[in-house]
Amino acid sequence: MRIVFFGTPEIAVPVLRAVSAHHEVAAVVCQPDRPQGRSKKPVPPPVKTCAQELGIPVHQPEKLNDGVFEEWLRALAPEIGVVAAYGRLLKQPILDIPPKGWLNFHPSLLPRHRGPSPVQTAILEGDTETGVSIMQVVLDMDAGDVLLQEATPIGPDENAAELASRLATMGAALMVEGLRLVASGKARFTPQDPAKVTITRLITKEDGRIRWYRSAQSIHNQVRACVPWPVAHCLYGGEVCRIHRSAVVPEDAGAGPGTIAAVESDRVLVATGEGRLAILEFQTPGKRAMTMEEYLRGHAMQVGERFEEIL
């Protein structure tokens, strides 16, 4: 089929590669290049880079609803549209253009975790299972009827970057199957149960601030959910430090939350509101992330010292 592909970040790249291997992708639509880093130099989104490697034309409109983009898309004459984390809602005049409609890849088991942060939210909320959904695109966010779903367990120490990568690979294969069903006329869609809908919100830097009065499990989930951004962080020695990897030690420390309860060769155990958090990978300002074993070779940490919250 002749396809137009809408997507922007890294999680959409495996989907684009899989779709382009089986169908004609007439064009890729992604968000404009955005300034990044200290230099503020515009950086192309991962989907653009992938599309250029594949030799697929790229379109990066600033506006979707001024009539110009709609005219461009109509002239492209796609049979079907594919969406994977594009980042903007499509309005009805655009949705009406492909005669076979639109399929969207969403990294959750809809209707749970609709919205912009399904992967991080699943980890933050302690879910033990998630998955991918292929569904129709409608005006309401992630509310379309579901064509296919596949579930997968979430590893107890799996972080958001690792989980997103797995879900992207799963979603790529599932999207190819979904397109096959549409092309063959065998696609059957199931409405989502409105009673089971949950909505996620955008993750912000504030979500990375560690509150040591929470349980070790809750903080561990936060550490996992905040990789690669914003990375869970707190104060140590008056400086902002970041915790990239952790583990839960259920036994209470008998010390106030944030207090170092034990220093071992490869980990530091910190008291929390319930249980202890083992810090396994640590980063101080201006330095790379290190295993705690590496860090402790050159820096002493003492029992009784405290990790403080950023107010």
C-alpha cells in the first residue's frame, strides 16, 4: 500500500523501518528540527534521520491546519496513514484524506495509559505488565478502536529507555500485521472500554525530584521511569546528583529518610520511608554516570551522611 508515515522520536524508528520494508512509504511527516544542548543548534528528530537513510522524502510542517498542509497531503494520495508518536493531534479534514484511514502505534495496553507518557507512567505506577496497541486514529486522543494488542511483562529493574526499545520492536511487527489485515480486508476493530480509561500527562523535570519519605519501591520506580530523562535527582553535599540505577532492599534501616545506612563495595544503602534504596549508578555535576563501585574508589561516603531533597 501507499503510505504516509507520521512520527518523530526514537520509539517510532523501528516502526518506520518495518513499514517501509513491506510497503511504499510516499513521505514521512515529523516535527521540525528543534534546538538542543548548550549550543541551541537545531537537531533533526530521529525519524527524519531514519527517513533520509531510507531515501524517503521528509516533510516538517510548522502548521497542520492552515489548508496548505492538507492540500499537500491530498496531492500525495496515500491509501492509508500510519502514526507512531508524532506528537500532535490530527484534525478531521486530515483524517479524512486516506481512503483506508489511519493506524496508530501506542506503547500501552489501551485503554490504560492513553496520552503522552505511557511507558514512563507504567513504571511509575508499578505496573508489572504493559504492551502495544495498534488502533484507529480518531479526533479524541488515543481513543480509536483497537485492531491488535500484544502484552509483555515489565522487568522489575527495567527502565523506561529499555522498555520503550522493546515496545518499539514489538509495535513494529504488530503494525506490519495490522497493515496486512487492512490490505486484505480482514481487519476487525474492537471499541475501547470507557470504564477502564486512564490518561497520562507529560513528564516534567519535577518528576525526577526524589522524596526520600516515600517507599524504596516507589523511589526505585521513579529512578527507572526517569531514564533517560529527567533522571532521578537529589542533593548530596549541597550539589545536585543523579541516580541512574537502583535496587530495593526491603528491610528498614532504623534511620531517617535520606540517611546513608550502609556503604558497601558496589552500592550505598539509603533509608527511605519504607525499606532501603540501594544506589547502583551515580552521577555528580559535570561528571559522567558511574557505577557506585567506580565512584567509591575515588570518593568516600560515610554512614550517617544524608541525601537531601531539592525544595
